[in-house]
Amino acid sequence: MRSPAIGCVSFVGGRDTGAAVATAVADLGKRHILEQEGLNTWGVWNYSDWDALTAVIPKLFDYGKQRCTAYPRFVVQRDLFDRFLGAYLPAVRGLRVGHPLAVERPDAPHPELDFGPLINAAKAKELRDQVTEAVDRGAIPLHRGSAADARFLPGQDTSAYVQPVTLLNPPPSSPLHHAEPFGPVDTIVLVDTEAELLAAMNASNGALVATLSTDDRATFDRLAPHIRAFKTGHGRPRSRGDRDELFGGFGASWRGAFVGGELLVRAVTQGPAGERLPGNFPDYHLMA
């Protein structure tokens, strides 16, 4: 990375490796885009449109939540917890996992699946072990998908598959309390005040995206600026795919250029003399 032949470093991964990359490039003024893990959170406060929430839950499991803009944490007002579960559990129970060619007969259409395997069997084991450890330390399992409901080919290796899991109140000692699981594991934290809501949504010291579901627009406008995420949606998920917007993160989740769509190209190329483009270094080399 320190080689003068390298003009820009783009990194996606964890914070430990990202910090090493940042150290290697920052003192050289080398352009860099370091997208690091962050616990993207979905807050629920004074909210009532439960049908809308039910509809969006399956979409949040795209790619088995193996994407930087996945939402693995829900922070829910305690008074609304029963209604939240009434909207959330039917959606997560209906998730379909398996192999897209696992059909009942050759002429049958392919089943519609919500996601397939994780990146490899080692990651699947790591995630299962984290779930087991969290439950042993006090987390409450609210949902665990069954392998019997998955669709697999005869004799298929299924070691990289993890069924959806939802845990209530993962203990502070668990990685699932503060770190991104990067897999189909949701955690829920209950709060009683707006201050607790914000603290729980900011548990990982920076994230890429967040969402706050609240009926009152004024409440959203007042609370959203205190959520440490680069993009915050009002009752809807945000994504890096909003290509006309800058994209980045806050805190430990991001270092370097803010990019999106054509801005990604502009961030790593030379612009017209005197024009300040997002990510053109050294002026922007420590934006975060």
C-alpha cells in the first residue's frame, strides 16, 4: 500500500485491519476509501405503521445481511415491544433459505429465496458460536430458524448456511452487543427514554446508515442529527445505492473519501485545477 505505484487504496472490512491500512496511507497523503464495520441500527419510537415495518423486514435480510448497509440492530421503545414483535416475528418466520436449484420437480419454477449461504463455513461457525455464547450469558432467543424449513439439494454441503436468529438484549460482553455480525442475526435492545434510544443506536461509535421509525416528523428531525450514521432514513432503509448522494460514515466506521455513483470515480482521479472534489487529497484525506 505504501508503494508509490499505488495511487489510491479502497478497503472494505473490519476496523482492526482498517486501522492498519489507515496508518499505512494517511501519513503519505495517499487517497483512500476505508469502509469499515459499523452497527447500523433501526430505532422505533412513538410509531404505529406496523404493516409498513412487516413489509420491509424480509428485504433487510438480502444477501444474508452480508452487506455494509445491513441493519442487524433494532432499538425499540419498551411500551411498543409487543406491537413490534407482532409486526417483526411473522416476517422473519417467513424467510426462505436454501439453494435456488432445490426444486420439488424438474419442471417446477425455482423457489423464491431470501438468501443463501454465508461467505464460508468458518464464518457460519463463528456466528453460531457467538449466538450460543450470547444466550449462555443472558440474551433471550426470540426466533431461531429451523434447517428443516430450508431447501437444499440431496447431499449438499450445508455447513455455510445459518438460519435467521433474533436475540433480545445481547449482553455487553458479547460481540453481538456492539459489533456488526455480518450475517442473518438480529438483536433487539429495549429503551425507555429518548436519551437511551440515541445511546443504543450509537453503540458502535459510528455507522454508515440508520433508520428511525416514528410517526412524528418533528421528532425525527430533532433526534436524527444525534444519530452517528452518515445517512438516516425516516421509516425506510438507506443504502449506498442512492447514487446521487455522497456516501460515507461516522466515527470508526469510515475513513477517507465520501463517495457515491460517479463521485467514486471523481474521488480517485485528478479533477480540474483548483476544483475541490470529494476525496481529492491531501485536503480531504482524513475526512470521517
